[in-house]
Amino acid sequence: MQRYFIDLAYDGTAYHGWQVQPNGVSVQECLEKALSTLLRREVGVVGAGRTDAGVHASLMVAHFDADGPLDEVFMTDKLNRLLPPDISVYRLRAVKPEAHARFDATSRMYKYYVTTAKYPFDRQYRCRLFQRPDFDRMNEAARTLFDYTDFTSFSKLHTDVKTNNCRIMEAAWTQVDDVTWVFTIRADRFLRNMVRAVVGTLLEVGRGKMDVDGFRRVIEQKDRCRAGTSVPGNALFLVDVTYPDSLFI
């Protein structure tokens, strides 16, 4: 057996998230069907994470096992021919047999885009704000994330994870143009719905409904009901997943 990492991207608009769902089409399902067709047997894939319904990825990583070595360029081309237009494979990379797309990832990065303008071509990929919040105050609140590891307040309730601890390495708002800002956050792992809940709570700070100390208290109370409403998933992108070089052959 030879294990491979697949680097891929997808527009999540039409999907019920990454993970296979009983009541809707998922990205994982589409990828498994394409691989199974090419390799002429049932093939399962394991992703680096589980993006929610409507969330996009400019880089997702998944692994699968082949019976032996594959022509990586040929397989990439054939997969792209079989996959729908909103899913694209960048490349296949041979890895060590024990390499795991989820558990071996050392960091993941997400970006969330907001805009204050109504622009038809951005409506699927931006969250529209009807007034400009105070981004300086939001960045001040975002910096407090580095002081904590338990983010229960930003996690979806009743998940099956064993711990709500995460190590956040980067969290900041930056301006893209006159009407667009992006929140970039990088951590060793993320909880279900975490980024959308963090952004929603930061917007409460930016609108003056909560101060920075209040944002701290939200984290410290470890209560999802204390945090802000989750923002829509259509403006969220998984943009990077990193691994140790030692995994690759």
C-alpha cells in the first residue's frame, strides 16, 4: 500500500460541508466517488478538518491509500476530469504509511471576509456589514485570544471532541481595499463552528456592544451562550494546512 496526500480546493456553496452526510452531498463524498472510479475499488479519504456547510477551501488536504505507486500527474488530471467544476485537485504527494492528514497537521489557517458594500459578484464569498465596525478595537480584542487555550465559548455544543483546547498562533483583521476586510486566524486545531463564533463576537466588540474586557469574560466563562452569534459560512475559507517535511517521500 502507498499513502497519498491530496491537495485540493472547493467552492462550498453547493455542499453540506466536507464530511459525508446522510441527507446531503459533501465534498468528501464526491472525492471518494472519483477516486473509487479511477482505482476501481472503494476508496475512503480522511480530511485535515471538517468545514461546515457553505464554507470554502482554497487548500484542503486529505489522505487515501492506493494499492501501490501511482502516476501523480496522471491521477491529478484524471481526478479533475471526474470531479465537478467546483472541486479542484492541485496535486498528489506520496507520504509515509503512518502519515495522517488530520492528526499530523501542525497548523490550519482560515480567512473570513467582510464588506461594507453591496456588490453582486461578492455575495457568495463576503459577509456584508451595513455599517463599518471599529476594526482597531476588534484587533485589540483579537490579541487577547493568545492568552487562552480553552475556547469552549466558541464551540458548537454537544460535539464529540475530548478537549476544547487550541493554541492560536495568529489572529488579526487587515484591510483588503476601501470596503473589504479579512480576519486571518491560525491555530494548531479548531473546534466546530469556532471561527464563525469568534468573528461574530469580535463584531459585537466592533459595534460597541461589548468591550475588550467583556470579550475576555466571554472566553473565561466557557459558555457558548455568552458569545456572539455565528456569522454566515459563505465568507469563510480554509486557506492553509501545514505538516512536518518528514512525512513526505
